[in-house]
Amino acid sequence: MLKKRYHRILKDCIALLCVSALIIPSNLVYAAPSSSELEEKTSELQDDIDTMNDKLDTLSRKLENTSKEIKEKSEAIETAELNLAAAKLNEENHYKAMKERIKFMYEGGSISLLQVLLSSESMADFLNNAEYVTLISDYDRDMLEELQNIRENVEKKQNTLKKEQKELKKLEKDLDKQQEDLASRLSETSGQYDDYSLQLKEAKALEAEMKEAKNADADTIALLAAILECEAGISYEGMIAVGTVIMNRVGSSKFPNTIREVIYQSGQFSPVRSGKLDEVLQRGPMDSAYKAAKAVLSGERNSQVKKCLFFWASFTGRKGIIVGDNVFW
């Protein structure tokens, strides 16, 4: 009982899968964007590129100015270090001299300070001598304090310069990173712009081809069929390839934009010059040529030569993509 039920469920599942396979298309079809949509996108991308280029210029100037400031700070720090070394040396030398003077006056001189004071002849002389000693002491103390202040100020200036230099280096690093990120985004956007520009060019070419194909009358179809027969012989694949080149020319800015003008353009198709095209038109192109012409006008293309604009007969020995009796490039 369970086995029969299992087989029935399995059959139902298989049937459901088959129905699903018939309903769901095997390939999803995506509509290609129109030339107006592509133009809008390329315009947006161009605006983005212009904006990023302006930002890059601004960043480059900031980076240049920052690097210049860092160099100036480095030079100022070197000067401050020299000034600090000189201030320390002056302070040390004055301190040594002061100690030597004190030692000389109190201990080492031939006449001690006390003797100088005691040898005064009068009170006025004593006061003068005492004032002289005081002046020397005050001078030493004031000078030492001044030298200490100079050293401290130089140290402060040096520390400030180093702090500013550190901040500038941090800013330089940040600007470098911004510039690198922006350059990467610019490169990516430029790649997208090139891609959309190519798509736009191809879309415009295709629209030109489709417009010409849509407007093709019976005479144009007969003319296209005749040139396909003349250039490709009986090879249907060769006809489609020649038709692809003709439509590529219609869509190219280097050639006329109608099938008739492309075929009759001076010096392009030998059957026109030789009169063979007129002969085929008078008797009427073969059915397979009409079929190929209508297929080309309906959008059928040979994928091998989808970007080709020229072809020669294969017996000429030229290199390229061979389709039927012709070499395309």
C-alpha cells in the first residue's frame, strides 16, 4: 500500500516538474537600454568624473601645501634645536662664570670680599663697595634668570613646532589616503563611462540600422538582396555576413546612413562598378537572397563579423575572418 502511494506521489512530482519546465522560459530576456537612457547615464558619469577631477585637484593643492608646511616646520625645528643648544650653552657658561666669580670673591682671590669691605676708608666707601658687590650678584642672578627664560621659551617653541609637525604629517597621511581612494573611484568611474559610451555608440548604430530597416521599401529590399547575391553567391551564411557589414556601415559615422547610399557609395562594391548588380536587379534576386535580406533587416547578424566594416574575396589571400567566399575585417 505504501509502495503504491509512493509511486503515485513520485509520478505527480514528475508531472509537476514537466509542467513547470513548459511554463518557465529557459532563458530570461532582458531589454537593452535605449540610447536616451545610455546618454543620461554617460552624462551622469561624466559629471561624476568632472567632480572627482576637481576634488583631486583640490586635494593635490592641499597635499602640496601641507608638504611645504612640513618642510618649513622641519627647518624651523632644526633652527629651534640649534637655538636651544646655544641657550643651554650660554646658561651653563654663565652659571660657571658666576660660580667662579663667587668663589674668587669669597675664597680664591688675593683679597677676600670681607677684606674689601673692611678695608673701606669711610662709611661712604664701605657702602660703595657693598653696592658694587650687590650689583655683581644681582647682575649674575638676573642674567641667569634671563638665560633660563630664553632656554624655556626655546624649548616651548620647539615642542610646539614638533606638535604642529606631527599634526601636519597626520593631515598629509589623511590627504594621501583621500587622494588614493578618489583616484581609485575615478578610475572605476572612467571605466564605467567608457563601457557606457561604447554601449551608447552601439545602441545608436543599432537604432540607425533598425530605423533604416523599418523604412525599407520593396526596392530597398530588392537592392539589398541583389548585392548579397552578388557578393556572397549561394552561401546563406555568407549573405548574412555581407548584410551584417552593410548594416554596420549604416550605423557607422564613417559611412552613409542608408542602405542605398552605402551600396552605391563610390568605390566600395565591385558589382556596382561592373554592372553585375544591375543585371541581378533586372532579372530579380534569387529567393535565398530575398530571405537573407529580410532576415538582416529583421535584425539577424553574423556574430563572427558583428564589428567588421570591410570584406574581400577570399581568393585575394588577405587575412581576416573567413565566412563563405569572403574574408572580413
